[in-house]
Amino acid sequence: MSPTTRRSSRRTHRPRRLVGSLVAAGLVLGACGAPPSSGGSGGREESGGTDSKLPTCPLDALKKAKGKVNVDLWFSGLVSPPSDVLEDMVKRFNASQDKVVVKANNQGNAYAEGLRKYENASATPDQVPDMQYLEDTMLGELVDKAQVLPAQSCMEADDFDIKSIIPSARASYSVDDVLWPAYMNVSTPVIYYNKIHFQKAGLDPNKPPTTIAEAIADAKIIKDKGVAPKPFAFLANEWFFDTWAAGIGEDVLNNDNGRTKVATKATFNTPAMQGVLSQLDKANKDGLLNPFPVTDGSIDHYLSLVTGQSSMVIETSTASGTIAQVLGGDLTAEDAGIDFDASAIDTSKVVPASGAFPGVEAPGKVYASGGAFYMMNTGSPAQQAASWEFMKFMLQEDNARTWHIKGGYLPTLKAIADDPEVKKYQNTALDGLLLKPAVEQLASADPDAAGPLLGPFTQFQDAVRGAMEGVLFSKKDPKDALAKAQADIDEVITKYNGD
């Protein structure tokens, strides 16, 4: 595929994996027993289409339940302010009715911590929570384990209009045209930069770089002017790598990123993606890059902007609220769940701004990413119905608006995109202004585009990050690093698929 070839529209159709999962889910719902945990995809068979019937959402079970129904929600990857939004939403839901009691349990500041807790519990269904908040990249594993009640089952049973959710979110979180999570906290990568540094270097402070090449060129100007020693702070996150590939129409897995059929091999070791890593490698060797490894809970790459060591960084759009609160003195290190010295922040030297994600060829080429709320099928029918009640509460327009304005996530419902309060927030509040480029780039994104879908995604993640870190920290050759990562992932996928 040519680097300039755009990915054609595709349906998220993966029959082999979905059929087994839906059948298992249906059996669980009918028997209320322990579901089989695939641990992989051994024994799967090809299916002839999408005739699989969705498992039943037991709405009536809640009406028949005696007394209050208690449900547990595990979440991870949320720090203040988003974690505060969730805790408050749980309290408001519990106070709004007398049938369901939700208890939210924080499993850690990183998504990976929550995934590990779930993986440890999944073999014993009684230990699995009724609801789980996990990252979009974990969708494949969750579907394979057959312990999720597809949200679409409850949406259809309760006459909820699934098309009220933005198309890009439905695409990213669907498998075989079935939407699995009920509510999605959508985010995309953006670039944050210090306007003061850009101005001091003679750059237009209102024009952030739009491509990787422009970011590196701006970093050279900033460094040459003596404004910052390592202007381009860069976190070696495979999310950015995957998004860069998608932006030029390349998939990182075969079979349309594992969306039209189960992925059988990785496909990211291409001339274009070798070129991306080579650009970063050269920038690093030229002293323009300030690279950081991915470490749970670390914000060193952010702090490099605060201390003046760097001038720009690529990160999640959700960081807008944290950045605004830290610079405004409204957020402590303890609140944020991170370790930093607030006294070291000189807000007179930092004027934060943001821009669309700098792509390989053009800005803003993204797909919907972020965390999502799943309903598990391992509890009783009453607990499953109770879980849907809480999900339905979050899907109310007022609460979706709260997730955007106070939580820093992008609008999930179409109805709030043009809401006057939302527009005012995006045009006047600091965090809203920082979030606006992400809103705009997602609105113009290919609604059918979606990131990689893979059961063993954690291993995929580790391999790609390992390649990036090997180049940036151990002077590995980009081509060799990507070749090894791809070979390692192919071996993992082959074993996982039982081939």
C-alpha cells in the first residue's frame, strides 16, 4: 500500500472471534454460570456472516429484584479531574433512584493496572466486577474472553438510539457491527506547546507544527535561538506510532487492522514507518528531541515544558484539564496521582496552547481512542440490568456534557456537539481552548477509521514501544528495530490464534 493511499471505508466485521464470544455470552446469560475464558482463540471456526443473535439483556430482572441491587465498577487510568467526575457521577446516580447502588473502585492510575487486575480475576468469574473501565486497545482481549455483555444488546432492548453516539466512537469500539462498551471516554493525541518559547524563537505562537517534519524544524529554530535545550519532548508511545500509520492509510496489522478478519500478522515494518522512526532518531541525535520512556504515573515529559527544558510535547487530549488546573494552582500532586513539586512551576514562563496531532503528511489524522465502560456478563441478570441503568445514566446529555467540560473527554453524543454551553467552554476556558483542536480533528476524521484490534494487544504494545525505545535510548537502527518487533509480534499472534 502506498503511503498516500487512504484506507477505504470498512465495516468492523470479524466473524470468527465474535461468534464464539456471543455464543458464550448467551450461554452465561441463560445459565448464570461461569463463562469459558478463551485465553486465546483456539478452536474458533470460520463463520459465514453476521447472523449471530445478540445475547439477551435481562432488563426485566431488575424489576423483579427484591431490595437494592449492588454492582461494582472497577476503573483505572483516571486521575483528577476525570476521576472526580466519575466519583461524582456515581454519587448522583445512587441518589437519583432507590433500586441500584453502584460502588466505584479505583484499580490504579494506569490502564495497565486495571487490565492486570481483571486478567487475574477473569479465571474466577465471581471475582469479576459488574462493570469495567478499560482502554480501547483492550477491546480484543475482552471480546475473546467472552465475559462482556455487549452494550448493543441493552441498547436495542431498551430502545436506546445507538446512532446518537458519534460514528467514529462506534467504529472504534465495535466488532462485527456490534458495539461492546456502553459509554466511551473518547480522546485523541494532540500537540501541546509553550507560546512564550515559540515567540522568543521568532516563530508564530499561534501556528503550531502540523507534521512531524515541521515539529522537528521548529525545534531546531528554538534550540538554535537558545530558548530550550531539547525543544521536542517525546514520549515513546506506540499510540502515536499507530496513529501516524493510520494517517497515511497504513495498517499496523493485516486484515484491516484486525477489523475485517482476525489479524494473523503485523504490517507496520514499511518504508513509510521506518521513515517516521528515522526522523525521530535523527532529531534525537541532533539534540532536538527530549525522549521519555512510557512509565506508569510519570509526567516527566509534561514537566519538561514547565521547567523550560522543552517547548512542545505530543500527548492525549484528556491532559487539557490537568494542564489547566496545574498551571492555575488548582491541582495538587496528590489529587493528580502523580509526583511533582508544584513550587517548581513558574506560570509566568509558560503559556500553554495546543494544536492538531502533527501527522506524517498532514495534521489531525486520528481515530477515536480512549477508555470505555463495559458491562460484564458474569454477574446475576439483575446485576447486568442494574449495570445498564448506570450506563444509561451516563449516556444522558447532561452527563455526557459533564464528561466533556469537567472530565476533558471529547463529546461522545452527537447532541452535545453544538450545545451552547459546550461551545462557550471550548472558546473561553483554558482547558476548553486546549481541547478544541482535538474536538475539531475528530469531527473531521474518517468515521469508519479505527485502530488495531488484537487479543494479545499488550504484547503488541510492548514490542512497538520496545522498538521505539531501542532506537531512542539504545541507538538501535530503525529498520532493524521494527523488523524485530514485527517478527516478535507475528510469533505471539500465531501462538494466540492457535495456528
